[in-house]
Amino acid sequence: MKRDLTCVACPLGCAITVEYDETGVLSVTGNTCKRGDAYARSEIVNPTRSLATSVKVNGGIYPVVPVKSNKPIPKSMIFDCMKAINSVTVEAPVKLGQVIIPNILGTGADIVATNHD
Ligand code: SF4
């Protein structure tokens, strides 16, 4: 099998082609550096995404506070993580960097506030 990707590891956006089969990645071409190779292999074997959204706040200045994952989350778990985040309401005050959900769904990523309430 063959898949064409655009590397998002830097603004250059190299066009990368990955050949793979059921045993794994066979070749990576088109990347300009090793980061592109790693990105392409990860996209085939275990694609991840950073997650940014908001969480409801009780008693704050604003009704929600922006949050993000402090490390990428497996793409296959993004929907379940969003459901978990949407089910949470935090009490004000919320501090910048406060951990809202530690180790969300066992991914190893914490959901942290990126602003205060
Ligand atoms: S392969 Fe390297 S140079 Fe090309 S976009 Fe990815 S990180 Fe940037």
C-alpha cells in the first residue's frame, strides 16, 4: 500500500510518500529530514493529534476555560477524550496551567487550562 502525506513537523510541508504493508512501513520518501521520516512512520503506525477545546466553569468570570492536551493523543481516542472533557465542569477559580483531567483515559496526556477563568 502507498500513502501520500504532507509533513506537518515544520512549515516547509514536504510531500512524503510512505509505502507499507501489514508488517509495517517499508519505505519513506520525499522527506527532507529525519523528523519527516518519524512523522510519516507515526502517521501509519500510531497517528496522534494534539487536542484543544474548552471546559465548563462554575462560578467564574467566563462560562468556559480553554484547555489543551499537554502531549499528543492517539487519533483513535480523540472522540472519547472529547466526550470525557465535555462531561467535566470545574469550579472557579481556574489557574493557567491547572491540570483539569490528569492522564485522560490512560493516554498519559493531561488536559490543562491554557488560560484562567
Ligand atoms: S520532512 Fe523535515 S523539512 Fe520537510 S516538512 Fe518535515 S520536518 Fe520540515
